[in-house]
Amino acid sequence: MRDVSTALDITKNGSLGLALIAGLAATVIAQESPTPTSTSAPSVSPTRIVRITFVPPPLTGTISLGIYDQSGKLVRVLQQEAELDEFTVEADGLETKWDGKNENGENLPAGKYRAHGYAVGCKVDEFGTSARGFPSNATEHVTVKLVANPLSKKSNLIVDLAIGFDDENCFLKTGDGLPLLTVSENQNLWRAFLVKSGENSIDVFQDDGDTIDQFRVSNVNQMMAFDCGEIELK
């Protein structure tokens, strides 16, 4: 069997080389590396580095990956719209690392966590200013059926999508908060809503207080979920 790097070379030209990576199992390896200390200095807490490896879903697109606690709460966005070449290629898949901290840079307690995410191959088009304002059926959440990941045994193919924005961007995210796709760069948004405009497209309406702009996310069904399994933070 060829290694993952061969499969990733094929990825750059089209598909993710399902035939080459289907036999690889996603693994998660956690390790603890102590920070060196001297006898005269006070003890220093060990540096916690968790290595996470996974086989990428066979779908061309970017990857978003999150860390979740045992209650299913998203505690860290580890990768957001990452390209494949942003990961380290190992013999058993792509690798990324987690420092054991949450989004605020605080150390999380030791215990078991889970890493999972999505490969996203959607497309965004700008429609311009919406003369009619927000449609009557505008909402904050829509459900979308995913493409089945042949490398995963999970049968749940439905994801809840929401719209979010910060000081820089407006983006689609999962209902639990994992950013998946940047819709626009806008620093002055006041509110935003979604409208499901078809089986495989979503319209996004953004209000900056002066105008309401419309964008369309097409091929919204071109998403695959993947799971890296349970990881232990020490």
C-alpha cells in the first residue's frame, strides 16, 4: 500500500485518493513532554502536547477541526478552513497538535476529550444588495444532509448549520460553534440570517446597519464529517 503522502499528492489534482487511504485507520496519540527545570528553580508545570492524527475524508475542500469535552461542548477550534498542506503528513494520516488549552488560552482539566470535524467543499457567491430586506422565512439555523464518509462508521448525516460573525468575518458554523466556511469579510455587521434556497444551497443575508447584502452558499451538501476518536489529556 502507498503511504498517505501519495494520496495527498493526488488530492491536489482532484479527489482525495479514496482507494489509497481507505485501509488506513484514524489514530489519536497523546503524549506528555515535561519542561526542563533546574534544581534551584521552582518546579514548572509540564507542557501538554496532544498529537492528533486522522485520515482525511475523500472530499476536496478545506478542513475544520474542533476539540470537544465529554458533554459534547466545543472547547477549542483547532483548525479552521485549513488546507491539507497545513497539516503534517505521517504514515497513518495527517497530524495536528493540541496544547491542552481552551479558546481563552486557559489550561483545561485532565481527562478524556474528543476531536472531530468536517471537510467542506462549498462555494460562495455574492448577490449584492437585497432590495427587499430580510425574507420572511429568514432564520438563524438550517439543517443540511451531509455526504456519507466511506471511512466512517457513523450513520448521522445531518448537521445543524448556523450563521456567525466576529470583528473580521461572517461565516457558516455548526450548531455547536465550529466555524466551517467564510462567507464574507465584513467588520461592521449588526446581524445575519440564513434562508435555505434549495436542496443544496443556502442564502446568507447580512445587515451592517445601512444595507442588507445577500450571498449564496452553493454545493452546501458537499461536506463530510470525520471523527478522530477519543483523546486523553494528562
